[in-house]
Amino acid sequence: MVGLKEELLKSIWHAFTALDLDRSGKVSKSQLKVLSHNLCTVLNVPHDPVALEEHFRDDDEGPVSNQGYMPYLNKFILEKVQGNFDKVEFNRMCWTLCAKKNLSKSPLLISDEDAFKVWVLFNFLSEDKYPLIIVPEEIEYLLKKLTEAMGAGWQQEQFDHYKIALNTSREGLSAWELIDLIGSGQFSKGMDRQTVSMAINEVFNELILDVLKQGYMLKKGHKRKNWMERWFVLKPNIISYYVSEDLKDKKGDIILDGNCCVEALPDKDGKKCLFLIKCLDKSFEISASDKKKKQEWIQAIQTTVNLLRVGSPPPHKEARQKRKELRQKLLAEHEELERQMKELQTANENKQKELETVRKQLEAAAARAAEEEKKRLQTQVELQDRFSLELEREKMVRQKMEEQVAQKSSELEQYLQRVRELEEMYKQLQGALEDEKQARQDEETVRKLQARLLEEESAKRAELEKWHLQQQQTIQMTEAEKQELENQRMIKEQALQVAMQQLKQLELERKEALEQYEEVKKKLETAANNTKSWKDKVAHHEGLIRLIEPGSKNPHLITNWGPAAFTEAELEQRQKSWKGKKATSE
């Protein structure tokens, strides 16, 4: 009854919306009263004059004034409908109320009767929402049925162009737009009015009147046993037969149920293409015009009986319900897809914001790193310049020392004889020289420690530069790996901090070594002073005699780390290392 109520509401909606409005913009109660009376008449619903007068009072206190027309329509009319009414008469009453006001005034290729049938087909195929429209899928279904009934070929490409133009402007067509579309002949070109009218009538009979098949056949009488031509009409639960196809003189019905069956019979008594319909109380012998019609009727009747056995609706109603369910499913999937797209878009926007934040942080980190690198390079250049100046100064000092050594060598040859005479005094000086030697050994130990610390410091600086290059390469990686690389960079920065701490520790150790070196230097100066005191004594006694100090015959190098801190080979090795670092930084 729910489906019947929805079908009735569609026709009533057309009639209701066609009523005239008063000055306040509402439908007058007198028109609603007349509409209700007519509905009760065509739907075979008992009249309730008391309820009718109560709901449609002239004052503004009645139920219709306060609650609207729908509560009365549902309670006193639609809920009382039993289904024992003429659907065509009901639809024609609603059509009469709305057609004059809404039907196009332009000439159409179909008659008013055909327009009425198209209107009823619209109500059957339209969506269950108001205002009523028929979607493009149902328009295509109806036009295909009409084209098939006219015996013409379906123009899919033409309809696709029409569908595209329709979808760009609206969701579907109203009943009157559908009538204009079919009446314009856009999809029935080359067909005359009679062919179009017959096609509309055939589709109307199938979809609205539930006519599954119809046609002339011979029927054998039960009493006289004679054969008479009758017009048979097959519906979902009954076969009616008439004198002619105008359906005015009905001769009988064959009630169908799940117990009925149909079977082919051999030719007899000069009759061909025979088949038998068996029911519980009667059997009917029928003769078709040819074998094809016989097979079609047997198949149609058997299909109808099978549907009755399983309780399924007629094929066209079941197909309509499946199309609606499919559209609802597609709509739900489309809505779900839109929801997911919105969620993805929101997540993408959030991800973009996060990536932008990370990018800004990386840019800031890169800027800080570049600034630190710039400062480091500047400091390195300054140190290199300073080291170059000290190296030049050391070269000049070494050259002077070499000249002095050459001069002293010549003096040594002159005073070699007098040195022999001073051997006794030299033995006395041996103790002081042993002290000086021990001081030089201590100095050599400190120098080696200082060299080791400098090498470790250089290795740490190289490792820091390597980490810095790796950090620059990490910054240039793709945005998809930025988060992971950021974590690695943090780990490397922690390692860098540890290395810096180690470097500071090495600096402290180097300072301690320098302090030890100063102490050793002081001891050496003390020993040198002692030696000098002895030299003064010797000079006082011997005049021009000069003491020869023990040590290496090779010329000593004096650097900013002290005398004899480096050999000449070590100094050349360090010069190559500084030049290599300078070329790398440039």
C-alpha cells in the first residue's frame, strides 16, 4: 500500500499545485473541499461529511488552517484506499485539473489523449521527491520503449548530446517538459502521428495498465465447443478476452495463480498452433495465428505464472525498482566519494601546511648554517693569513740563524785549539749541560704531544667539515624525505655538539701542553742562564774564546711553537696540508 500511496500522491500533487491561490498566497478551502470530494469519488472512498465540514470551516481555526492539507488527505482519503478503483479515471481527473494550466500552447505532434498518457507515464517513472522530475536515465528508458514500439532504430548518439545539454542546466525534466519533448518529434523523426500514438498507447498499456501481452487468438467454447476469435489481454494475474480490441465487450477472464500451467497441444480438428491453459477449476484451449505467436504466448503466460509463484512484481515494475536502487547506490557512492575527497583535501592542506612549516624551518637552519660557514671560512682565511706571516717571519729568522751559524762555524775553526784547553772547565760545565739536555728532552716530549693534539684537532675539523657538507646535501633532498632527514640532521647536530665538546677538550689539553711547554721552556732558560754564567766566567778568563754548545749539527727551525718544534720535513708537510684545506674552502 506504500507504493500505491506514493503513486497516488504524484497525481494529486499535480492537481494540488494547479489550484488557484488567493490574495494571501494560499489555496482557498473551497477548492480543497472540491478536490477532496472528487478524490473520494474516483478512489471509491466513503464520504465523511462531518470530517469534511470540520476540516474546511470558513474561519481560521480549522485543522486545515493550522496543520495544512496533508494530514486530512492522509487520514481521511489515502489511508482508506483499498485499490478497487479505476486508475485511468483517477489519473484523468487529476489531469483535467492541471492540464489546462500547464500544458504548452504550442502545437504538438501528439493528441491530448496521448499527452495524458505521457503524463501518467511521467508519474510512474519520476523520482519520489518534490517537485517531481524525471531523470535522464528514465527519459532514455521511456524513449527507447517508444522507439522500439514504433519499430525504429534507437539513436544513442543523439540522446547522448541531449543528455549532456540537459545535465549542464538541470537534474531532469518536469511532466510538461517531457510532453513537449515527445510532442516535438525530436526522437521520432520520420514517423507519422498515428505511429507515435500507437507506440505511446502500447507503452502506456505495458507500464501503467500492466498489459504484458495482447492480441487476437481463437478460443474453444466450453459448452458449444465452437471456436471464436477473441482479443486476449495478459496482465500479471489475469487473462481477459474481449470481442474486439476496443475492450468494450468483455467475454470472460482466466484467473492465474501459482498452480496454473500452460502446455502446447498437437494440431487437431483442423486447428493449428494449439496450446492449453490449465487452472484449478477450468482448462482453456486456444489457437494462435502462427507458431511464433503460439510460442510467445506460452512463454509470456509461463513467465507470469512463475512470477506469481515466487511473489515477484511485474517485470517493468521490478526493473524500475532496480533502476531506482542503482541510482540511489550510485548517489550514495558519489556522496561517499565526495566526502572522502573532502577529507583527503583537508588532510592534503594540513600536510601542505606542515611541509611549509618544515620548509621554513629548514630554510632558517640552512641560513644559519650558511652564516656559520661564512664566519668559519672568514676565520680560516684570517688564520691562514696569520700563519703565512708567521711562516715568512720564521723563514727570515731561520735565514739569519743560518748566516750566524756559518759565521760561528768559521769562528769555531779559529778557536778549536783554545777549546781543548778548556776541556777541564768543560767537564765542570757537563752537569749544567746534562740539565739542559734533560730540559730539551722534556721539550721534545711536549712538542710530540702538541703535534698529536694538533693532528687530532685537524681530524676533528675535517670531520666537522664533512658533517657540514652532509648537512647541506640533506637540505637539498626531496620534500617527501624532509622529515626523516630532519631527524638525521638532529642526530648529526648532536654528534657535532659532542665533537665540539671533544674539540674543546682537545683545546684544553693543548693549553695544558703549552703550559707544560712553558714550564719546560723556563727550565731551559734556567739551564741556559747557568750555561751563560759559565760562559761569562770563561770569557772573563779567556777573552775571545766562545763555548761550543752540544746539539744537532743541522740548523734549528724556530716557529711560533718554539725553537726546534718542527723539523724541516714536518714543516713542509704542514704547509701542504694548509694549502690543501685552503683550496677546498675556496
